[in-house]
Amino acid sequence: QVQLVESGGGLVQAGGSLRLSCAASVRTFSRYVMGWFRQAPGKEREFVAGIDWSGGTTEYTDSVKGRFNISRDNAKNTVYLQMNSLKPEDTAVYFCVARNPSFRLVGTTTRQYDRWGQGTQVTVSS
């Protein structure tokens, strides 16, 4: 059973940066595809970024390409989301997710991830 705990959210001005962290309580962390989703008020949950078990393959939604970077440290059971050049439209609750280790590819839909953290709020002021 994987438990995910996010940290690093907060309030930042437009153009600023934040780094989100997600600690996973599982011995076999390196077997899991990991990712980040977000949900803004009144909107559906959307894929932000994903990373495969080795860190060699990453995927991003178009709106964050060139600004966000996902990475992982398998020795620390942690996945990160570095967010730069933040915009007010990045304001949302950000969720860390893990995919069943039977699947090795990065998914981009909510149905492809069966473990979710509690979420951390990111607010970008204009």
C-alpha cells in the first residue's frame, strides 16, 4: 500500500517559483510511475507531469512545458515538481499520484493512477 504526502505548496507572486515534494511510504518506490495532477476551483482535475520509474521518461501538459520540471530520487522515495515562471492560472490544488507497478508507461488520465496524495494548495497572485 502506497501512501503519498505532498509538501511545498504556498502563495507566490506571478513569475516566482515553488518546488513541490511528494514522499512515498513504500519500499519498492522505484517500481512506480509517478505524477502530478492539479485541480482548480470549478474545473476538472488535470494531468500536469509524469515520470517513469528510472526518471528517463517524462511527460508534461502543454501549458507547463518549459516552466515545470518533474524529477525523482528513488533513494529518498521522493518525487519533485519544480515550478518556475508561475502564472495565476497555475493556481490549484496539486496532487501527487502513483500508478500500479504493473504499468510501466507514464499515463495522463486520472483513471491510470490508483494512489493519490491529499493535495497541496498552490496560489499564484498577479
